Amino acid sequence: MRRALIFDPFAGISGDMILGALLDLGLPPDWLREFVASLDLPDVAVHMERALRAGISCGRVVFDLPDEHAHRHLRHVLEIVDRTPLPDAARQRAVRCFERIADAEAKVHGTTREKVHFHEVGALDSILDVLCAVAGIEHLGFEAFFTRPVAMGHGWVEIEHGRYPVPAPATVGILEGMTLTGFELAGECTTPTGAAILAEFTGGLAAPPRFTLEASGFGAGSRDPDDRPNCLRLIAARIEANDRALYVVQTDVDDMSPEYAGSAQEALLAAGALDVTSMPVGMKKGRSGLRIEALAPEAAMRDVIDALFRETSTIGVRSWRVERPALDREEEVIEWRGQRIRSKRVRLPDGGTRVKPEYEDVAAAARALGLSVLETRRLLDAETGAGSRVPPFGGYGV
């Protein structure tokens, strides 16, 4: 059993809603006060309270902040993150949250992440939301993260750039590949900060169909509309580790040369993917694109998604759970003509077996013996029966 945190943004998600829900879920108030104090940000204080949202009692976190008019770039925000006392893994999560926002804003405005002005998201309250959420989730000790569909809302919102439609373009960009809902709700339900934290932790992974409920917590949004309880629910759960349960992680890009697909595939495999494929696809406006798809166990999902963001030009991924019936397999090693050859032996349902030598070892033997790889494989099959019940050059899917 693993401890899981399930986000339920039925009315949207924001940084302060996450913090309030963590508080309601059991994050110690004294710990949060001490963490904020450790950030060494002058004239910053944190207040925690209870708030009602359509009759639901919620946690609420409010920061007292100095007046400031700073328009920070990404590097300025990351300098603040670097000074925090977070463990390295948590610090990197916080960095990736802000990088997600910067990349989405850059795409909207046709610029680069380095040149993006962090207006609302660069303010101290948003920086504190990210840092405290990342640290608080780690403090509570969750190992796996999932989300239910994200409510977005509709209407207009006033931001630094002017009057923008809801959902804001950058928020939509951050949540690419995730399931969205709640477009009938009035106002902005999901903020870029909330979207970035959600995307970073869950990657859009849907909540498992079954889990053991431990506790739940509600975090209040700043508004109290009449049409809904404006709060976020976080669910602490225990889930069974299922070796047969895997996830497909997929992204399409139209701004990356296909020659870089090879290095991306290598990075995904190194991150724990069991298999990686790429293929050409037709994308909007007639553009040619590239689809990269990985099959990953749940334990490797976070690393695989991180590798996709790091090694490709994508700013969003899709994922879904799949089942993989698989045959039992084992590795064996034989000595052949003085060469060490690893093989994969698979047990078939009828009790038989089939064996496939590892290509890398066949190629190494070919070089050592001065033969072609093709001839080496044929001789190996003939002299050892290594190719029993599998055609030459056959492979195994996963």
C-alpha cells in the first residue's frame, strides 16, 4: 500500500486553496509558521483560520505581505527559490512549477521563458503559495499523486496585460493534456499557480478506481459565490501497488526536429519507461508533428514526465492507465564461442518457452569474431537453439 494524495478541484484550484486544504488535512500550523519564517522574507507573516464556503468548513491561509511593485522575471523568482531551506527534490519541484508557468506565458506572448514578466505569479503571495504547497505536501509524506477533472469557469478576468477571457490562455497551456470541466461556473476557478502545482505533482494522472480513504481536507478560495462551494478538496488515500497497472504517457510536438527524438527516447528509458515509441503525426493547420509515447510503471511516472518536459519542446502531456497482461520472463547467460550472450527466456501459456538473445551481446560477439551481426545470430540459433520458437530477429513487445 502506498500513501496517495488525490486532488479534487471540483470548483477549481489555486495556491491558497491548496494550502488551506493541506491545513485542513492535518498540516501542523506551527510547522507552516516556522517554514514561512525560515524563508527569511522580510515583513511576511502567515495567518490561518476557518472559513465557510456554501456551508463547508474549510482551512484558509492568508499571508500578510509588504507593499511591493516588483515585476519579476523567472530568474528573479528562482533566486528566491534557491535561497529556501527546501530539500533538493522539493526545491526542484518548485522550480519546475515556475518553469511551467513561464513556458506557458512565453508561448501565449510569443517570447521566451527568460523574457516573460511574472506579474501576478511573480508576486510574493504566489511565490509563497508554491513554496509552502511543495514543502507541505512533502512534509505530509505522500508518495503518489492523482487528480480528478479540473473546473475552469468562464467570463473575464482583469490582469496586468488587460482584460482576458476565462480560462486564461496561460492556465489552459499549463493544463494541456489534462481533463477539464466546470466551464459553466462563473468567474476564474483555476489560477496559473494552482494549475502549475497540480500539473507538477500529478501530470494529469486520473485517480485510481479504488482506494482506501484516510482523510479529506477542504481549502477555501478567496471568493464566496452563490453558485457553488468555492473550495478545493484534497483526499489522503492508500492505494495498492499493482505491477500490472501501467500508464501511457504521450505528447505531440510540432516545433522540434525529429532528429532529437532519439535522445528523448534514451532519456525516457533512463527515467524508467519500459518502452518508448515515436511516430509522425499530422497536427493542426496542416503542420507535421511528432508523437512520442512511453509506457511507464506508476513508480516511474514522475521521472518519465519530467524527462519529457526536459528532453522535448512540449509544455503538456497526456496520460492514462492501462493494463498489461505479461508472460513470466527471466534472463539467462550462455557462453558461446568464448562470448557471453544474455538471453530473455519467456514462458508461454502452453508451458513452452521461447528465447531471444540480446541484440547488444550478439553485436559485440560479431565484432569479436569478425562476422556480420546477421551471420552471428544465425550461427547462434543453429548451435545453441537460442532462437527456439521465435523467428530470427524477433522481438518482444511490452
